[in-house]
Amino acid sequence: MSRLSTGGLIDRTRPLKFTFDGKQYSGFEGDTLAAALLANEVRLVARSFKYHRPRGILTAGTEEPNALVTLREGARAEPNSKATAVPLYDGLVASSQNRWPSLGFDLLALNQLASPIFVAGFYYKTFMRPAALWEKLYEPLIRRAAGLGALSGLPDPDSYDRKHAFCDLLVIGAGPSGLAAALTAGRSGLRVILADDDMAMGGHLLKERSEIAGAAGADWAAGVVEELASYPNVTLLPRTGVFGVYDGHEYGAVERVSDHLPEPLPGQPRQRFWKIVARHALLASGAIERPLIFPGNDRPGVMMASAVSAYLNRFAVAPGKKAAIFTSCDTGWQTALDLQAAGIGVAAVVDTRAQMPALADRLDLSDCVVALQGAIVDIKGSKSVKGATIRDGSGKETSVVCDLVAMSGGWNPAIGLGSNFGNRPVWSEELNAFLLDKAPPGFSPVGSAAGRMSLTSALGDGIRAATEVVQQLGKSPAEMAIADVAETGGTSENMLWVPSGIEGKAFVDFQNDVTASDIKLAASEGFVSIEHLKRYTTMGMATDQGKLSQLNGHGLLAEETKKTIAEAGTIMSRPPYTPIALGVIAGHHRGEHFRPVRHTASHDWAAENGAAFVDVGQWKRAQWFVQPGETEWRTSVDREVKATRGGVGICDVSTLGKIDVLGPDAATLLDRLYANMFSTLPVGRARYGLMLREDGFVMDDGTATRFAEDRYYVTTTTANAARVMQHIDFARQVIWPELDVQATSVTEQWATYSIAGPQSRAVLQALLPDIDLTNEAFKFMAAGEYRWRGTKIRLFRVSFSGELAYEISIGANRGRQLLEAIMEAGAPFGIVPYGTEALGVMRIEKGHPAGNEMNGQTTAGDLGMGRMLSTKKDFIGRAMAQRPGLTDPGRMSLVGLKPIDPAATLRAGAHLLAKGAEPKAANVQGRVTSAAFSPTLGYSIALALVTGGQERIGEEMLLNDIVRATDVPVEICDAVFVDPAGERLRG
Amino acid sequence: MDKVDFISRRENVSLAAVMARKGVTAADIGGALAFEVPKEPAYRSGSGLGLVGTGPGTWLALSETLDNEWPSALEAALGSLASVSDQSSGYAMYRLSGANARELLQRGATIDLDPLAFTAGSAATTVISHIGVAFWQLDDTPAYDLVVFRSMRESLEHWFESVAASL
Amino acid sequence: MRIPCPYCGDRDSQEFVYRGDASPVRPADPAEETEFFDYVYLRENPAGPIDELWYHAQGCRNWITLTRDTRDHAISAARLTSEGKSA
């Protein structure tokens, strides 16, 4: 065990058991998985992406590129979890990834020997020929050898939630500046949300031995968090990562509600998606330490200096017994002090600079090699560090024995979120780092994210920024003073050190196995822009998105291309800042709840009566009703059609769009919306209507019924209900706002049933004995409002099937009651319920165009309805429908098709060729839009759009179906197959 | 829905869409109905009626008196001031009550329901879980009434149940 | 993204249906075909502020004219389209 006997922010009274690669260990409450592994002296935790090199724990945060593990087992297994960010819980199970057969002995590490072919862009070069082998051999091979963890492939057993929040100030990050800002705003009465990725709030205060107001930094942070928690106007969100900035002051965040538990508590989601609208946001995300580039810098035991300090101070874990420090700034020296304070020997401090910092005075330098203007040039050991070779300013090399190397290349402000809006960061000569020049509206970086690196300046900056927000919102800021700050670290320049003349694998991007020589190779091959460099070398890709590697890589590229780093620039980041689970974006919307489902009033009745349902938009519609003994859907559909045409059938048509158009100018508006005339429609009559789009093509059809001079009731197709409502609102609000007309959707109000067939009148008369339904009294297209058992109903004599038919509507609350009453009244007449499939068959038999024909590319003329276009008035689409291209007699127009051989099957989508024509695109003269077997006729029929249309009736053509490899000779016929004279529906 | 103790179905409420004619103001409507009719998204009641502002010049009218003639009395009172359309069957209606009610709605609606922003009398027509809803706050309990298109009530109830389980 | 609805207040953009440029005005009948052609098809594509139409489909069901800068999505004005052009 390398647990220190004292210190740390862990709870030693709460030991936790966990398993890594099948072996059991223990840690404490407050540990991360990485801390607990280190405490158990587990150094080797992963294999690298490409070369399968042994990797350890590099950092102590979410920027970790190496220590990626699969957390949990079975369906809950989550690959690529960062051990450095996983809170330890009792019973945690984790395993290593990307190794075979085991982590300690990985045969695929042989890839290293083949490393000359695994250089930058290797897959563009090496596996090119023969091309046929790519899919069969190369790609599967590469996918197996290179990669990250694997998904379980099992359905996710957990649930995900969503919440919307609104605040005056969102503080992203609860380090020194974030806490100071939240405290200022909270005390000033602002609505504040403070979110931090970590399980504990305090940021670097938890990891450093600083002091504020006479207390340890971590204690001060705990006190601030306690005070903030007491304010009703402050929301604290630990374990919550803000991952994106969006337009309109919106922020996306994921709260890991249950990830610190073995599994979510009953009813609780695993994670919660937060959509936060914040009038102001402060990016207090701190800074990320840069690695140094030297051979062997990826060996287990080489760690970021700040991570070494974090393991010592926060987790009371010694990541090694003897350390060497390699630094280009004061941070390495501070880590050396932290190590010595914990009783761990420091074998060497190597600084790239020429002078020792003031900090060094506090270090015990006996038994410690100090090399200025120096570098570590080699690391001994493979699965763990065994020593380091140091070259000093004079070129002299010394070897030291150590099992830990702490490196620090300076600090990069963590500004990723601030570049979400396309703001390219700019180079600061003063800080040797990229900073945000411009930020999204209402968003500003603060503290070390803004380059205020010292504790004093970060705290002050947090107070300043929050005070400004309070003032902008017209409130009075609380007086703030934070006294007696004892800094850790130093204030020296934060230099960017780019090494030269290194030999051996010196990693720039640990996660993608991109080395310094890869960057040079890419530059020499002409990939000199940072964006191209990223795509070519993969530097900055995958789960860490280059949080550690980016700047070093760009520094090397600048060096290679003889540019300054300011000229080379850096990339912008896009959401998510850290990876998020797709499940949390989907939230409740998965499986059968993927989208809302709409049920009609008699849905349950249909289900109880054998309905098979089909999705029509969000609606569930009965497609057919299975009777006992029916095993084929066609049997059910054929029976429903025959029963309806031979007797009577009933169909739930409640899903049709229904709109009340009301007011003194209702008639005027409908005249302008429909191609045909509606102002002349008498009260108590319905009329079929056709709507065009303004470009002259058909938009939708339906009926409009006039119930009073100023009351029309409009129906639309199911598919276009919302679009027509929007179209009507556009016409009355945008085009003709001067009209006094109101409109509202009543789709949900009315349950509507179509009763069709020669016996439909008799059924209705039995249901409604007091109404005179004789043909003389209630003609085709008549409509009226009546009562049924005291409740208002509406009756329409309209037909879609071509039969004598009625539609009856009632308030949907009584829809099922009415349907049951009709079934009862219809029983003596053999009434059957029919579904959308029979409805479709009957409308094809009757030649009624529907969605397949009104497909947005057809004109009224194409559908045989050209005469409906009124010449007496203006209407939407009138002018454009007259264009030569839309009135060309050569356009494809609607006809019917019947097979020469009555046994042949016609299928939708097939193409029509002139008899004897070669089957190629240029010869296609039409296509089938709808096809069905007609039980009425006893053979397959179809509706088709054909060049020349009606002119070709009687002509034999070939129906060519390339997809299903069939050729069927057909005869063009009139689109109306059944009762062309319309005697049935008028009888 | 039985599993959620702070949400109950409200049956037997008559509903209608009230749409002001051209040039008619909320004050004109209020004059005819003898109570202050909101011109903003808000809920007001009087004369045995409740009116929820759903848009400029449009309201959802509510009456708890069951009446086969609904909404003819309302139409008669408004005369040529407004068009009226019966919606009694168009919506399912719920009463949500207690601290959990606000939290539940905030999980769903992308509007600010903090007492600073949404108080007794406030109303909103919006979306919860991709489902169109309208709700209004009745008092500071807080209690809310909510309507959803009847065809989507099962989907909304499923959402109610799954969110309520986490509260 | 949030859209300021003049009636409902700030709302999530998912409640709205986007249409596009608000400037084309439907020609009064009778009109030349070319005038309708311009109305139906021709649109400016400015880099900068543009008046455009949004329908608050999941809210007050009103058409709204927004002034939005196409470069940064900043919305500087919003009004009910039925109330006509602002001064």
C-alpha cells in the first residue's frame, strides 16, 4: 500500500472494496478509481490505442488520455471511463481494455515493432492495394488491433432524465475563482447555478496545500460550499459537466446522478440532462497542465506534476517512492515540495530554464540532482518507471533511479467551451498560452481560465466578475473580501518548451499514440495547417479531444513550419467538451416512447376487436381486424372490402385533420385557400376541396362543410393536418391579416366514423330513427348537426370508398360509446369494422388520389382535377399553376392499370415502359404510385402517373420492376375501377 | 396514473376555444363576460367561467357546470365579439399540486417556473416531452391545471409516472 | 436557442416552425407571372440582419417576424406578423 498515514480528503472510516481486472482491492470514500489503484500500487492500467504500449495514470482529472477502463459489467458496462474521474464506490468493478490476452502480457504490443508502418496517416498509405482487401482484411484487422473499449451490445437498463433551469448566473467550475464568484453572486441575491464536473467542489484548492483566511484551502472551499448550500437562490450541481454553449444563452450540462453508486436508486435516473438558460455565465474551468515531450514520457509512473500533488494532498496516496521532476515552470518545484512534505524522496529536479525559482529555497536539495537548462532524455523501464536519464545544460548525462517522474510544461487555460461559437483563441505572449479574445454573448472566462493563474488573482477575478454581473442586473453587490491568501507554486513565466533533437518515442498525444516524429512527418508531407494536422495524425481526437496534447502539437508544428505559435494558431472546440452518453440526450424518448403516440377515442375498442395497428405519423391506426382463423393479412383485408361493398363497414377516421374556420370572412378565406369555390356552398352542405401550394402544386385535399354563414368545418388528410393548420394561419395572419376570420384545430374534439356500403343508410336509420335519412331528405354531400342520446353529433354524407357512405362525428369523450352503438345497430346488417388497408384498397378501386399521388410534385391537372381550378377568383397557387411547365399536356398524369394476365401482381414503384422499349431510365414513361389486389374485381390493380395519361387508355405497356425483377404487361385504363358513374354513392 | 399521488385527472370540465373577432380586445370580451379577461398568457375566472390566455385574442374557456348545450350560453354572451369552438372532448385535464408539481413541470417545460417568474394566475402553452400542453398556476401551493390533447394523454401520463418516480 | 415570442415570452426554438425571409409580399391579383415567381422563389441571402417568419406552432400559434442576424443568430426584434411591419 502506498496510502499515506495521514492527510487527504478521504474518509478513512469508510473503506470500499473494488475489483480491477478480477483482482480485489480496497480504497476509501472520497477516492477516485485512479487514486485507489495507485494506493494499491497498481500502476499499469491500460494499453495504448495503436502500439498497445503499457500505460498508467497520467492526470487526476477529466483530461485523462491514458487510464481508460471499462466500468461495470454486463449491460451497465461503460467503456472508456476515465479512472481519474470515476468516484470509487463499494463493489465497483472495472477492467482494462484494448489488450490481448491480458494487460500485463499483450501480444498486440508487437505493433510497436511494426511502428515504422504505424506512422501518421498510415492507413492512408499502407493498406491501399489491392483495394478489394480493404473491407475484407485490412479494416477488420485494424479495428481489432487498434481501438478503445467495446460496448456491451445489451440494452441500457438505466433511465435518463431532463431538467430545465433558469438563472442569473451560471458558474462553470467550482475552483477558487468559481467559488468566489458564486459566493459574491449568491450573497447578492442572484439566482446562481454552480456546476462542477468533480464529485467534490473546490477545484485546485482540494489538490494544493494553499491557505485562505487562516484555513487550509480545502477547508475554506468546504465552508463556502456550505454557505452556498444554505441560500435558496443558489443551486449546487456537483458531478455535473457543462458540455456546450448554445445560442440564446443556453448551456447543456449532464449531471451524473447515480454514477457514483453501484446502480441507480429505485426510480432515479442514471444521469440527468440539464438545459440551462443563464443571463450570464462565468467560465471558471481553471487550467490544464501541459505535458513535456521526451522519450518514454508515456511510461506508467510518468505523471503530470499537478496530478502527483493531487494524489498526495487530496487522496493521501504516494504515487511513487522516489521521484524525478521534469519541469519548465514552477509547478514542478511545488510538486517536489509536496513530495518532500509527504516524506517521499526527490532524486532529481530537471528544469528547462536557466535559473532556479525562489521556491527552490524551501526544498531540501541534499541527495537531489538539479539540472538547469536540462531535459530528461530517456526513461528506464517498460511497464513501470525504473529510472531516468538526465542531460544538463552542458550536455552531460546522469542516470537516476526513480519510480515516479512528475512533469510540468506549464498551464493552458481551459477555454474549450468559450470557442464553441467559432471564436478562435488568440496567443498571449505574456502567458505563453491561448486565451479567449471573444466569447459567446453573456459569457466570460474568469480566474485561471482567463489567465489569472495565481490563487490570489483567481479569487479576486471571481469576485470582480460576479460583482460586475450583479451590477449589470441592477442589484447591489455584497461587499467581499478574502484575506490572508497563502499561495502555493510560484509566479514564474509559464513557458512553452518545445524540445529538439529527441530520439525514441516521445508522445505528444497519448490517447492516439501520436509522437513528436509523427508531427514532423506530417509537416514534411505538407499537412501544415493545424486542422489538417489533426485529421492526418489523429492528434486531438477521441475521448480527451486533445486537452493535453493540442498545444504541444501545435508548438511542434509551428517549429517545423518556421512559424510562431501565434501564427500557427489553435483549434476551436465544439460540444460536447467531454464525452456524454447518447442515452442522456435521448432521455425518456427511447423504445416505444421514442416519440409521443396518439390514440383515437376508440383505440382500446379496436385493440379488443383484433386490430393490427399501423403508425401513421404519431397516430396508431387500425390497419385491419383479424377474425378468428385469419392468418394472412390479405384474408382480413379482402373480407373487410367485400363486406363493406356488399353490406356495410365502419372505419375510424378520427385522425383526419379537422379545423373550424369561423367568422364573417370565413367564406372569403376559404375561397382563397381552396382552388375551388366555397363562398357559394349552401349551409348544410359539404364540398370536396383541393388546396394548392403557392407554387401551383397540389398540397392537400379534403372537405369543407358549412354549418352557418360564418361557420365552416374543414377536414384535411391525416398526414397534412398540422401543415394545413399552419397554412391557414399563414393565410389569415400573414397574407390577409385584414380578414375577420378565426381558425382552430378541432381534430382532437371529434371522434369520426365512416359508415360505408349499401346498408349504411339502414344502419344509421336504426341508430337515429328520428332523422329523415332518405336520399331526398339527406342527399349526397348533405351535412347536419343532430343529437344522439342528448349529445351533439354531426352527420355528413361523404364517401371515400365510392359506396353510399356517411361520416358521423361526436365529442371524442363519447366516441367509443357511439362506435359500440353503431356496431349494435349494424349487427343485423352484418356490419364489420375495417382498417386503413381496406380503406386504401377501396380508394384505389375508386381512383381517389391520396398521399402517394399528392406527393408534392403533382398538379391538379396531373390528378385529373384540373377543372376544379376556379377561374372566377384568386386563390393560393392560382398564378403559378398556370405556368407552361405545369400545364404541359405531356406531363405524367393519373391513370389506372390492370394486368393483361389477371393472375399477375402489380406493385407500387414499378416503372412503365412502352411495349418493346429497352428497360433504361430514358425510356421510363411512368410509374405506379399505388397498387392493391382488388377483391371486388378479383385481380391486381394500380394507379399510375403516365406521360400522356388519359390519351393512352387502352394501350398495352410493360410494367418493369428492376428491384423485384419482374416484368408485367399491363393495360392502361381509367383510374376509376368501381362504379365510374358514381351511382352507388348518390343512390 | 394511480401511482402519482400529486396528480389527478379532472373530468367533467367543459372547454371551448374563444377567438376574438377583428378589432375586439380582451377588455371588450371582459365587458361581455363581466370579469377581467387577461390579454397576456394568464388565467382569470369569474361569472362561473375560467379563461386561460392561449394567444393574442384567444383563450381557452372552462366551465365546471356540465351542460349539454355548452358552449351556447358563452356564444350568446359574446355575440359578435368572438368565435367559439367546443373543445370539451379535445383535451385531457390534470390537477398537479404541491412542491413536486413545480419540480415535475420544470423537468418537462423549457420555461422558467420559479415563483419569481411564474406565479398564481400565470399560464403557458408549451411543450413537455415533445407533447403540446397548456397549464396555469392556480395558487401558491403551488397547484396547476394542465391540459393535453386527448390523443396524447397516455404518452404524457407515462412521462408523469417516470418523472414522478424520481422525485 | 431561445426565440422571443411577443405573446408567450422567451421560448425554446423547438416550439417554432421556421419559414424564412419575411420580406416577399404576395402580389395582389391580377399580377404578372414574374411577380409571383419572385414572390415564391426569389430570396435574399444576407450576411447580417434579416426579417424572417417563424410560426409558434407549439405555443400561441401565431406567425412572428423576427429580426435575426445571420452571422451570430442575435435576435434584435420580434413582433406579431399580423400586426404589420414595424416603423
